[in-house]
Amino acid sequence: MGNDRSGTGAETASGPGYALLLAAGPAGKQRLMDAAAALPQLAAVPPAALLGTPGGASVVQLVDPADPQTVLTHLRTAAAHPGPVLVHLAGQLTLDAKQRLPHLALARTTPRTARYTALPWHWLAAELGRRPPGSTVVIADLVADETVWPALRAAGPSGLAAGLTLYGAVAPAPPKRGAPPKRGMATPDYSRAFAGLLRGAAERPPLALLHQRAALEAGLGSGPELLLDGSAPGGAYPAPEAAPGPEAAGWAGQSGPAGAAGPVAVTPPRMPPGPPETFLPADPRPAPPSLRPPRPTHAPLPPPPGRAPVADPLAATHAAIFEAANSGRHSEAASMAAAWEQEALRTAGPRSDEAIHWLEVRADLSRIAGDPARACELWLAVAEARLGNGEPVGHPEVEGAVDRAHHQWQFVADRARAGALAPPLIELRSRVPGRRPGALEAVRRRAELLRAPARTR
């Protein structure tokens, strides 16, 4: 990372840098930190000083994004940059209620919707973890809500490092006071101190020293907060064997009883030689989701006198989205679909036919974009939403969603991401076995292969 030689053992990168400054948090009373207050001071730092790159740097700010896909697009842009990269995160952490995995809360995140509206922390590790060693650093100034703080405190810094060179601080949520009890708003003191030190330095000091000084100036270290000192970047994000239930106090991926030991950060082994075990659903070529508009939640109004009814009011929208996707403009297509999904969530609710329809569209767009892991995640979300609405396990739409999730999962080449997706897929397959015999056993066999040590030649 620039001229940083702070004892991480990693080689450094040179050339113009790239900085992504992200400030995020849910709206209203759920917000625990004034994350956006971190950005003015950081933006005032000369880019070359922020990155430690004499050749300059590009700086991108992202304030209160609403969609995880938007953040993922920016992370992928940063990950593709050939020079040094710095990602600064200010905001709050939470756990999703289903898999109990850490997420960075975004503008639409609530405790019940974190799985769909927050940024999974392992996406951050997966995207940046592919970069050359020593070329990337993540600075985090975070507050952890009540769902994630106990597990994070037990796991220590390695619970978030996940193969990243990670500096910063994570504090518990501010306590509630008064009658009726109200929660105060945390401030990004670490970020302000970090930026102040960079503005006052003629040359950027090593990151380890910069971190120590920033934590001292911010008054951190003597309280309950967790300091991230860049010392545990070695392993990849651990894929849990099974999703712990709400009663589990330990971190996802933790071995032994809850709270006994931190997660084991290990680099996932490579896939064995040869093609993955094949599963084909009853329909050997899973069709894309129906482009018919979803059933309205209310009775439609009759057409005005003298006008014929419109069969599909969204036909032009669907055509434009899939035309962009099939032309290779995947970000454009994903943005259009996400905007329509957000409108459906706002007007009809997260379990409405409209919202589920756009979730299906986004899943198929991920398939077209060549991202089978994301397609699998979204199809799993579709199946969960339909089951949550009371649709039976034998309903064709439920079976189709699980079949498509299974089908896409087979093409996930990254062992860490495939391993992370295996437990929820197995759980769903046990409830929705589908019409092809042996589907559940096929998932379990591949999951065993993913956990096995890599073969060496």
C-alpha cells in the first residue's frame, strides 16, 4: 500500500492510487453513528497523502447508499484498480437474523431486513481479497449494534480481518439514557483523528504508527472498543459449517461452544481437479423469471373510456433492462432493476409479489452478468420470501427458485463463496427437495468436497 512498510510482511504497490470513502447507516432511530461526519475531514486530505502515493490518487465518496449492489459495484471498481487502494468505512455493523453473519447497515436496513438490505461483510473480503498482497488497506470506524457486538468482542479483530489489512476501531452502540430511554449518536472520532494526522504530516507515516496515534487522539483504547491494528490479515473469511441460531453467542465460523474461541481464519483450499458434480433440475435449462408483471396487491382500476387495457404495463421496462444486460451493460441493468425493486419495497412491502418479482429479475441479471454466487444468493432469498408468504414447499415457484439457486451454486468456482452458500442451500433443500431424486445428497457431497483439503499435484 503505497510507501507503507509497517511490518505486515506484505510487498507494497506503486502507481496512482484509488480511495473509496463510504459513510452509511440506516435512516431514522436505527442510526447509531453520524457516519457522514467523517467525510469532510477525509476529503480535505490531499489524495497523495491519503494513499501515500506520490503519483496522486482518485477519491470517490459514497454517502448513505440504499442498495448493497450499489456498494458492491463500487467495491469491484476499487478492486480492479491496478494501483494502491484504500477503502474507508464509517457506519454500523449488524447481524442478519437468518445466517447470523456480520453486515454493514445501509440506508434501508432494519433488524428484520438486514439480510437483503445491508452489505454482507464477506463481500468486502471476497472482492478485495483477490488483490495483490500489500496493495490494499481498509480503514474502519464502526459501531456494532447489540446483535453483533457480543460475538465480535469474543472473536477479536480476526473476526473482521478476514484476509484484509484492516485498521480502525469498532465500538459498542451508545447506551440508552433518560426517560423514556433514548440512545445517543456516536461520532466518527477515529476518522477525524486519522484525517487530522494526515493533513498535518509532511509525509504519510507507516499505517501501524498512524493507527496508534489516531486511536490515542480519539481517546480510544481504555474503553470497551475493539482496535483493529492490521495484525491479523492472513486468512480468508471463514465459511460457517452451519448458520448458528439466535441463541448462539459465538461468531459465525467459531468452533466449539459459543464464546469459547475466535474464528479459525484459514485460506479455503482449491477445488479438486475435474468438473464439479452436476445437478440439473427437472427442467434441465432453468428459464429466466417470468417477465409478466407481478399480480397487483389491489384490484386494478378499469381503463379510461375509449382506451384499450394494457396487457403488460412493464413490458417496455423489462425489455430495456434485459437489452442492457444482454448487451454487456450489467451495471446499468442492475441499477434499473434495483430502482424498481426499491419502489416496490416502498409501495407494496418486502414480501409483496412486486418485490419478489424484482428480486427474481435481479437474480437472472446476476446470472447473465456471470456472477453465479450472487445469482444463487438472490434465488435463495426468493425461495425464503415465498415460503415466508405461506406458499407450500411443492409450489412450482418455490421449487423453481430452489432449483435455480442449486443450479447457479454449481458454477461458483470460488471455494470460500461456495462454502458459505452451502449451509443455507442445504437447509432449503431439506425443506424443498424438488422433483429430481438425489438433489439434497448432491449438495451435501459437494459441500464435503469444499471442506476437504485441496489436492496437490
